Amino acid sequence: MNRKLRYGMIGGGRGAFIGAAHRIAAQMDGQAELVAGAFSSDPARSAASGEDLFLDPARVYGSYVEMAEAEARKPMGQRLDFVVIVTPNHQHFPPAKLFLEKGFNVVCDKPVTFDLKQAVALRKIVVKSKKIFALTHNYTGNVMVKQARALVREGRLGAIRKVVVEYPQGWLSTPLEKTGHKQALSHTDPRFAGPAGCVADIGTHADNLARYITGLETHSLCADLTTFVNGRQVPDDGNILVRYVGGAKGVLHASQISVGEENALNIRIYGEKAGLEWHQEHPDRLVVKYPDRPAETWTRGNSYLTSAVAKAATRIPAGHPEGYLEAFGNLYREVFRAIRAEVSGKKQPKDLDFPTIADGVEGMAFIETVVKSSKLGAKWVKFKKI
């Protein structure tokens, strides 16, 4: 296959941060080009966004339904290879379902759907379609996250005993949604965001990161969700105790009222022999800790990294900042390997490394269990793997 992949975007029009992030990541390696889109539920706004991106007006649509019908009619040499869904949570399932059923591969922002029922239904559709479905938990694309995962798999930490993962933000510490702030509205209205608030928005990233690095499966959890801002309809702070299969224990904290915090996702993992620590705001560094010698700071781009995957994900020489967008690009690069194989009718590579519909269902089950535990008064609830 000697051409760029063609894709369309649903949502992500003018003023949408996440849509722009996806477009940058998707074009980072020169393997794909945006050729179509339904960028807004408002046809005029969608058309204006298409103009901003210099797209052919004939392939800028007023709705995702119109886009699916028109693109499905195009010959194989012109039709889309995949679509990217970057709408609010409640609008993930309908377009994902439609495009999969029309024969398109799908990349979807997280969380995968509005609720667990939709996620399970979507998994059935993905399996039946035999198409690629990727979920953008983009932090797993970070080089040092991949190195951390390798250290766990190599046994450097020994048996894992404790996981502490946090994602504090402060941007919703005031009733920002009452000012008409679009992003704040979509994150705090339960009709759009669901009942879990900060847990669905950023807690799922923390949970996914912990599972990705450690490989641990959740056994049960105890959650305490709080809404601190008066008048807000969803939780803006969550504190969760986790018991993992095998005996390890975890603490997961997700908050959007932690004043002064920006995107302070971080994780600490403690094993029998060593521990490690990684901070998203300082993504190039991984601290490895020992009981009998000084801690080591491992940095991206150096030959001493033990993970071939981490080395391959490194884009620029050591010392140059590499973070959020590059990690996003790494995720897309992996997804493109799968989509190219699918479009070419070839077998899928065995070493693919990106979140799938399985991670999406796991994330929605996590959200549902957290909400249930909190409603029961922070009672321990067994996690059911769906």
C-alpha cells in the first residue's frame, strides 16, 4: 500500500481542543490525511470548520449520518479508510455503530460510550464488522510509560504490592459551566458526560494507565465521589481504593477541583524489589527506586533503555522535550499499522500496542462500579469483568 490513509472526522470543529490534538497526532508521521468531516451538529459551523481546514466542500457534511451515507457510496479508491470520533461522550456510540456497520475502521476518543450497556453493544458490533476499533487513551503512547511497563514485565520490581495513581486538575474548581464555557458544560452536564463526572473524564485515564503498566486486573473497589461546587450535577472529586487480583492494593485519585493543578497525572508503583514513579507533566523522566541504593532517573532517548518498544517510540534526541502530542502520535502510528493491514487484506501484526474496544468496555465497567460503590456509601463492590 503506497499511499496515505484517508480519514474523516466527526466533531472537533472550530474551537475544539481535542479535535485539533487528534489532527496533529494523525498527521505527525505523514501517513494519513484528513479529507472529510462532519465537524459540528450545526451544518453552518461544520462548513466553516471545513473551510478552515481547506477541505473539499463536497466532503464537508452537515451530519455524521449524511457523511456515512455519502462516503459509503464512494468507490474503494476514494472512500475513507477510517473515521475519528471526537464528539462529547453521549455522541460516541451512534456514529461508531453506523460507520462500523458501513464498513469503516474507527478511532474514538475516550470514554468509549455513554454507559456500559452501549460499550458492550459496541463490542459486539466491532467483532461482527471485523474492522479496527481504537480508543485514544493517549498517555500510554509516552516513551517512559512503555519503559515502565517493560520494567514490570522484566521482573525488575518483583511482585507488585501497591499502585498509587492520581489525576488532579483544578480547572473546574469554580462553576465555570455557568459562564457558558462550552467544554465545562459538556463535562458537567450529566446528559452529556454521564453520572461519573471527573471519573469518566480523567479517572478512566488513571485506571487505564495503571492497568497498562502493571498488567493487573481489578478485583474490587471502594469509591467516594463528591460534588464540591454548589449547583454542579456531577462529581468533581473522586477517591478510590482498589484491590487487584493477586493481592496488590491501589489508590486512585481523580479530581477537577484541585486548585492550582493543571494536568498532573502521575503514577507510583511499588514491588517487592523496587518501585517506580512517572509524572505526565515531566514525561521524559522515569524514576526507579531501590531499597539499598540511590534512586535512578531514567530519561528518554538514551541507549540504556531496556525496552525496544520504548526506543522505537522515541522521536527526537535526548534532552529535547517530548510529551503529550508525541505520545498521541505514537498511538496513531500503531493504529495505522493495523488499519493498513486491514485495508490491504493482510494479517494483523502480532505486536500491536494501542487501546481497543476491550479497554473501552473495561473502562466503562470501572466507571459503573465506581458510581455504584459511591452510591452505597463507599462500600466495597466486586468488579465484574464483562
